[in-house]
Amino acid sequence: MGLKLILSVGLLGVLSSAASAEAVWQADDQSARFCLQNFNAYGPIYASNVGERTERWTAELQAKPSCDIVQLQEVWNEGHINQVDSALRSKYSLSAPNRKARIGLMSLFKGSIRKEETYSFNVNNEGGLMDGVRNMFNVKKAFHIVTANVPGLDEDIYFLNTHLHPSSQAVRLTQILDLLNWRLKNQNRKLIISGDFNASFDKLEHAFVESTLRVTDSLEQVLGKYPADICTYCHKNPLSWMNDDHVFDYVFYSNVGEAKSVLKAVDGRINLKGTERRPLSDHYGLRIEFSWQEAAITVDFLTVELERGKAIQVLLQAHEVLKREKGSEFAPYKKQIKELVAQLRNNQGVFADYFTKSN
């Protein structure tokens, strides 16, 4: 984000550009590195060929070089969960909150899992037809946090996996605020957020995530900016339900934490596509490589002030969206946004403090 990082050891530059975003990753031993794979596996009851598609994408995840962390969405059914478990248990430790509740989230780690937490969003639907179907089958959107280490790193990290509402911008904004509320109570470790956000990078939700949670979009950092033709949910994919292209899937990260070290996204690509006629999912995967180095962090207060003004504008835009919602469930979030704006303007409060120390 907007804070200048002063590194005791220089970080390696970006390994790839948009033109080489799908090149084969080559490891570099000059710094500690790890890889995170995000993938919406498209496993609802109406999806076709779930078993066959899962056999193919789990085989790809086992290929070398495999990622240290895998964050999955839409692994819904018991048979689907068992298939993923059976295919990948020899390589990963599994965190499977989707066995206890129909949230579709599943996380896999080569390192040790220290703690697991799962939270359903307070606002989970907008009352439409599809939400009625979801209610009938007790399907919910949620977020899942695993505290885990990565082999070769000297600290644990919060890995947050989520899947936001598919159609309502207002509901998505409340869900992002739920993520923020959790983060404000848990600032002692670095945070990596990955998942299906159901909103493109040019939409309010993307700016809202960055401005409130104070996180960096890893793929955007690698590419410099998103090319016009990039997508993770693409109209040419025969499983897609849309007639245009979108980026819905992201990996965000924050270096706020007690450890004096710095993460940086140094490589990224859209992957797990399958073939034109045999896609692996209605989404494509997102693979991000991070570097990790011990470093000192200094605050660029001028940049913080500039970003404070941007954040206030984004919060007020979100408030305008929520003002149009009449349901009582939205009232606490309208109030919270006003409080967040007040904290930024007065430079006082938990959110204002978090904002100032974020990178």
C-alpha cells in the first residue's frame, strides 16, 4: 500500500510481467519464498463433471513445483471434500471447515496448522431467488482463518479464505466490514487474504478492501496494473455464466504484525484453466509467489495522509450504497462506516491507529 519499506536486505525485483504471467516458476535461493494457490473449484450440486474435473486439477496441484498453501472455494459436498482429501493428504495438512458447515471453503498447508477459526457473515443474502435456494440447502458465505507457518519462515501468518456474495454489492460491502472487524482485533500477525470476491478490480469493493483492510493486491503489484484483457472469470470459458470478462479472484496481503519482517509478492499468474473444451472450473486459478525477508519498516506520513483522504472517499461511497438498503441488518454497517470516517478525520481510534501503521 502506501508505506515506504526500508529493507535491510534488498528484495528481488518482480520476476514476471503481464506478458510472461503464465511462465513456469523458477525457484531462487537468494531469499525465503513461498507460493499460495487460490482456486474456486465450482462444486455446487448443479455443476457438471465435478469428479472428473477435480481429478484433473488435484493432479496439477501435485505437480512440481507445487504451492505451499492452497485456498479453495466451492468444495461443497461430502464426496467432493473426500476426493480432494484423498488426492492431496499425502502432501498437505488439511483444514476443512466445509465438513462442519456448508460454506465450501477448504485450506491446505505444507506447514503446521496452529489454529483454525470460521465465521459466517452477519449478512448472508439479499432475499433473491438464488438466496432462497441457498437457504433451503443451508449454504452460507463465510470466512475461515488458519494460523499457520510456512516451511523456511520464522513466524506464523494468518491465512484468511473467503467467498463473498455473488450478486449484491451492498451485502459484499458488509462482508468486507466483517473481515475488517476481525482484523482490528487480530493485528499481531501478517495477514494474507485470498478468495472469490465476486467483484472486478475496477469496482468499489476492490477499493474498499484495500482502503479499509489496508492490504496490497498481490497480482496488481506484480503486474504494475491490471491489463484490460485479464480475467479469472472469462466469457470464453464454456462453464461461465457471463458474457463478459471479470477478475473475481484475489490474493491480498498485509505486513502489519509484531515480527520485523516483510512479505512481498514477486511473481504471479492466472493458472488452472484446463483446455478450451475441458475447463477445470468456471473460474481460473490464481498463483502468487511471495518473498520473505527480515526488514525494518518506516512510515511515510505524507503517503498515509494522501491515502487517508482516498479512504474517506471510498467509505462515503460505500455508505451511499448501504443507504439504499432498507433492511435492519444493514443499519449497524451504516453506523460503523460513519464511525470509521470520523476516526480517520480525527486521527483517533483503533481503526485510525491501524490505518497509520499499515503498509
